[in-house]
Amino acid sequence: MDWPVGFPVEMSAGTISLRSYDPADAVELFESLADERVWEHMSRAVPADAAALDEVIRSGLAGDDRETFTVRQGGRAVGITSVLFDLHDPAGAEVGGTLLDPGIWGTGVNPEVKRLLLAVIFHHGAQWVQLRTDERNLRSAAAIRKLGATDLGIRQEHFVRRDGTPRRSRIFRINRPGPSMPA
């Protein structure tokens, strides 16, 4: 797989668009992501303000192995998602770190976001894309299954949940479409 991926400046489908995260998005994102349910399965609490949210997002961008996008619906920032690349396993990538406004859960925004990212990632030669969620996050696992992902089981992580328990993640994989299926 080619990395870094040459993501388009903007990816869109209907009213949904993705652009690389810009710190100027933090104020609007803070409003969309302030609900405790967004952070329920994360290792940190809801950021206190837009500056703290920006710090959380930018801390994940410190290396060259991650691209983070602001998700917009109808021009309004409704969440973030990321593509992660592992130099030690260059055949694929991971789509993760997705946080979305609960007001759009179940509306089709998340699957469309994933489809936009998968198309670009597979176009750049990935053989597979991995997704993961906390084993307790049944809503997220169901959404990942609807994408056609194969459940690879549960793996102990190095992450610690906010309640102090070690996180176990359910891992999923979507393989590159075959020759008869467009990437």
C-alpha cells in the first residue's frame, strides 16, 4: 500500500463530506461531540472545551502514520474519523478513532464516511482495512458488521478504560474487493 495516501482535498457523497482536520474545526466539533455517550468507550473523559478537544485530536497526529478528517453533514461538523497506517504491516490500514454526534447515529452518515475512505484506501493498494471497537460497544460492532466486515475476534489492548479496566477490542477486517468488484 502507498503511504502517505494522497487523499483528495475533499471527499463527498450527497450532503456528507470529509476534509483533513483543521484546528479551526475544534469549536464546532466540541459542540457536536460534547455528549458523554460519544466518549463512553474512550480512555478519556469528554474534553472540557474546544482547546482541549483540539489537543486530543492533534496529539494523535504527532507521527506520520495517521490522517484525521472532520466529518460534515450539510456543512456542519458532526464528527471526526482517522486512517492509521502501520509501517510493520504495510499491506493494509485501519479506519478508526471515529467520534460522531449522537444526533446522526443510525442515519447512514457513518457507513457513507467509511465507504468514502475505503474507496481511496483500496485505490492506493491496500489489501485490507481493519476496524476495531471496544468489546462493550455493541452499537459500533453492529455498524461495522453492516459494512460487510469479518469479525476476527477479541484482542487484549494496551489501552486502559476510564474505569481503570484494561480494554479488550473486537477486531474486524474488510478485504480488498475482488477483480469483479470495483475498489
